[in-house]
Amino acid sequence: MLHVLNGDATAAVFPSTLPGERAVWGDILMEGPAATDTETRAAWLAPRLGVGIDDYARRWREGQSMLAHAKEHDEVVLWFEQDLFCATNLWFVLDRLEAARVSLVFPPLSAGAGLGALTPDTFEPLFERRRALTAADIADARALWRAYAAPEPLSLTRLQPTLPFAPAAVGLHCARFPSVVDGLDDVEHATLGALDDPLAFGALFRRVTRSAELSELALGDVQFAAIVRDLAAGGTPLLAIEHRDRPFADWRVWRPSLGAGVLAGRADRLALVPLDRWLGGVHLRPGAPLWRWDRERRTLVAP
């Protein structure tokens, strides 16, 4: 038996009493180009998330080797959480995995209480309730991953998956596209909206990412810091960062008048700061099709 744990935090508390080997899946496939070579992906992630290119390539090779050898086990148990971070990783793993029997532990957990926050004694009941995945479940995951990694996003929205949490994950992903109203995605909109008064980075991070609407993204602080940097970039910044030359834990963030204007819909963020962003397989950049999110209709709008 092989237990595949999504992240080092889960591995740190995973009990030694459960039978089988352990392996960690350590990628973050909700960030960066989804379907490309390792070098291109690492080069994108390195400046944005502080990922060392060589370290990333090494972990990628380890992950691929682990998936290739998973078929040597009589059962593979996948330990993931119901959030976008885990969902995209799960789809990819199931797209590449070949095993005689695949089971899934995929609990819906409250904000801030992922598998890595559990005590070791809580894992055995979850293990006993693991769900054996069917061929239809795995086909669902493969279709989801390939649509997520496609260069246009509509194929993902046309799917009707029955895999747990998949419809919610698709909706969360679509809401990361810029809005038709103000050019902000849902996280950016919430970030600007939280800054009626200046906030320390940590307080802002908790206020935004633990909200009911956004907790299921499972954004980490490094990811959120990259979003704040983007909003503060260029000649027309929507946020200001005090102590920007220090680690992000030391930042103090506030919203200048231009950010308030975009938040109120009086200006379009994309007219002020051109995007260069990967969302799955979609690269939003000048000269490329600019897909937008209609929050009211809950649909993507073609450029």
C-alpha cells in the first residue's frame, strides 16, 4: 500500500501506525503554466513564489518517479482536501497514476483546518472511510485535468463531473479570471475591499483567505504575497506596501485612491496594469485572448 500525501504539512502529522509506504506530492498546480516542460514551469514559479529552479526540478522528478512506481503497490491511497489547491493536484495525479486499486481520502474541512492541522489519532477513522475510486471517477479526473490545462477555459466549464468537489473547484478557478466589471479577480477584489484601513500583511492574509467565499482556495501566504505584489506593481499601483524591501511578514499594506476607484468600478484594472498571468493552461497576457469572469452570471466571457 502506498499513501500519497498532498504536502509536507500532512506528512509531518501522518501516523506511523497506518500500514504502507508514504510519499509526498509537493507541487502547486493551481499556480503557473499547467501543461509545459519542467524548466518553463520552474522559471515561471521561481520569481513569483520563491521556488528555486533546481529544487523545483528535483521535486518534480521525484514526484514523477513516485507516480511511475505506484503500480507496484496493491493499493494507492490519496490524501487530499476539498479545496482548489488540492483539487488541481488531485486531477493531475489521477491523470498520471496507474494502479490496480486507488482510494481517496478527501474530507471537506473548515478554513484553516486542513489535514496538516489534525492530530495523528484522527487519521485512522478517515482511512477506514476511504472511498475506492471507480473507472468513471478516474476518467472524470483525467478529463478535468486536460480541460484545466487547455489553452482556452471553456472546455472546463462544459464538463459535468461527478467527482467530489469538482464543480465547486471549477467555479473557484473561473473566479480567478479578471472580472468584466473592474478587471479584478475575486481574491484581488476581496483584498482591496479589506483595506478600508491599513493592515499588517498577516492580518490582511487572514481576513481575505479565511472568508467563507475564499477559504476553499486554500491560498498559502507565499501565494497571497505574490497577489499583493501584483496589485502594487507598475506605474499605477492599486495597493501600497510599506517596508516592501523586507520579508512579506513585515509588510504593512494600504489602499490608495486609485485602488478605491477600481474597487468601486470607476476604472478597469486591465486598462491600468496589463496582465501576465497563467490560469491553468490559459496565458492571460497582452496580445492573447483576454477571458473575463462575469460574477453575476457566474460564467466566463469570451474576448
